[in-house]
Amino acid sequence: MRMGGTRECLGCGVALLSLGSLATPTAAADPGDHVRTGNAEIIPYVEVLGAYRTNVYLLEGSVGGGEPTKAGAYLAVTPGLGMEIKGDDAAFAFDIAYNLRKYLSAEQANLDRYKDLSLGAELDLLPSSTLGVRLSDDFSISSRETEAVNAADAYVQHLENVAGGRVFIRPGSSMEFALGGDFEYDDYDVPPSLNLQNISNLNSRTAYGPNLGYRWKFLPKTAVLADFEMRWFNWDDNFIDTRDASDPENVSAVGTGLGIADGNSWRVSAGLRGRFTSKLILGVVAGYGQILYDENSVIEDAANELVGDEAEADAIQGFGADLKGFPLGLILAVDARYELTEHQKFTFGYIKDFQDSYFTNFVSYGYGYVRHEGVFADRVGVTTEVGLRVEDYQGEITRKDNLVRARYDMSYFATPWLDINGGVWWVRRVSASGAAGIEYDDVNVHLGATLTY
């Protein structure tokens, strides 16, 4: 469970102190009613889940000429806490969740996970005034399984922190300008067995830059919006040595090294989002952007690790590929939600976007989906979604993937403080460019409960 509008963040002590005067020491709570003290609402919760998966290491399987897939079951517990404090001149939101996962088979102990965490907050000063300020920070540690069956830790781990600030100018109740910026930090760890250097910390990145935003509400629940963003990013290691640490003559499929270039990006988008009829909500946002890479950042780093012509030879392996032109630079977000009844909603959507990648230059992707959300008999909620994501990776590693996703989730609202949840997910990755070792199928069947105080 996540509180609506809450952003994940670190460094919230100052914000808590600045808003301490908004709360009073009187507290009250009944199960499911949360904890309330003055203007503060605190929501503690815990999610308990059991799941069975058909392909826990995301292996290609014997059909693709690889190792047979391995099925497994796990138990997961996610305790969390959300908090909101609202006053006339300030609002503060805090959210933390910690996920623990334990596989039932001792042979799959390298899939046990006790590091995944999200933590965050948002401080809004003068949210209704002509001039306002918003400070936020998102922190998370997340993981994805790999085919490293024999590694002590079989996950790719991504640590991410995004700190941001915005100044808002509101000439009237219907118009808002935003000016600010973000500072981002990313760190990637991989199983040592996946690289010939036998190292776990693959790379880290810092990024920073300004952004501008505009919102104009010209009808109830309908708005025009526009955004502009720039980013400069630098990788800690621009040339990842892919030679065998014990045998330099043994190199990976990309040669003696993998080039990860520094660079910069920009994007601009504008569109319309709102309710156009009593049943139809429509959003259309379109834009364009680029990611431009600095080839010299790789050449200079490679020259420090390789000697002479070998460095130059390795410096022409495609890491200079920029993301620009159509359709790569196209940004598009289209979604139409039709509310058949108050409790039956259908959404059709398509997203086209791009981002920098930690193992090649960039990925440009498009995702189309259909979703149904429904509530039956006031106690049973269902969500069904089917989607296709088409990915185009370019750089020293170039490939095209198709990712099919389908899910069906059901919740039974047993009491105000207890939900029973279950569902089935299916994910299939297929290489459209014939890349070896990345294809897989995985089915996830799960059942659990969420207890909210």
C-alpha cells in the first residue's frame, strides 16, 4: 500500500521538525481507521505474500538450448508506514516500505532477498499561495533476478536516489508555472559470475539538470500541460574491462571492454489531460527529445586501461550511437479511460519514451496495453491487464526485444483493516534480433493479505 501523492525520500528530519507544530499530542485509532494526531494521519501496514514461480532465474530453458528452467516458491513480508501532515501553509508526506523475500528451497537461497527498500517524503510549502516551494527526495533499492544460478547473490541490484526542488508561481487559481531541478544517483551491482572481472559493483552514475513545467486548468478536471527537462550525466566507469581477470586473452562477446559514455539529454512535451464526458477521461501528451553521448569519455578511460592501438580499436565499437531523429526521439503518452459504471473502468493506452541504459547507450521503447478495473458486490476488486513492450537497445550492445505482460489480480475487502489478495502474472521476453540468452517465460501465482491499522 502506498499513500496517494506520497513520494519516496531521504533526509526528512528537517521537514519533520518544520511541521511539528501542525500536530498535537492527542492520538486516536481504530483498526482500519489509521492513527490520527492533530493534522497528522499515520498508516502502518504489513503485506504477507506466498508465491510460486515457474522460472525463478529467468532462464531461456532447454527449448532455447540453455539450462532447464527452475521453478520455486517463496514467502514475502513487506512492512510499511505512510504519514501525511497537512496545514494551511505546509503539507508533508512520508512513506517507507521494506521487502523481505525467502525461498522455500535451500538450493535457491541465493534468491533470498533482504535489501529491497523504498523511503521517501515530500514537503510542500505554501501550496495555495502565489509563490510556493516543493522539496522531495526518492530513495529505493530494487532487484531483478538473473540467470546466475550458481552465484551467491543472483540479482542485479539497482540503488537509486533522486533529490528535487521546485518553485511554483501561480498567477491565478487555474494557472501554475514550475521551475526547479533534480540531482540523481544510480548504482548497479551484478552477480560476479556475470562478468569476467569477477566484480559485483558494475557501475554508478550521477545526473543533474533543470526542468520547467506549466499547467493551465481551463475546465473542471481538464488541463493543458507542458514540460521541459535537461540532464547531464556522468558514469563512474566509462570503460568496463571485460577481459578475464585470470586470463587477459579470454574476452567477452563485446571484446576487451564495454564502453559506457557520459552525455547529456533533453526533452520537451506538451498535451491535454482531463474528463471530456461523464464517462470518458482522455490524455494525450506528445514531445521530442535527444540523448547525445561523449565518445571521448570512453576513449580516454580505455587508454588508461589498454595500451596503444588496442585502446583505439576498442573505441570504435558503437558506443558513440546517439538517440536522435524519428522515431527514436519521439515521446508519446496516450490513454483513454472509459467508466462504464462507477465500479467498472476500461483503459486503453500507449507510451513511447526512452532512457539512458547501464549496459549500453540507451533504450527506446513503446508500450501498448489494455486494462480493466472492476469492483463487484462492494467487496471484490479485480484488475486485468495485457500489454506489449517493444524495446530497441543501441550502443555497443544492440538488440531488439519484445516483452509480453499479462496479469490478473483479485482482492477481497474482508474488513476495513484486512484485504485478501491473489493473482496470476505471466511475462515473456522474446528477442526480435536473435540475441542469445535473454529469452524467457515466467508465470507467477500468488496469494497474500494486507493488514492496515
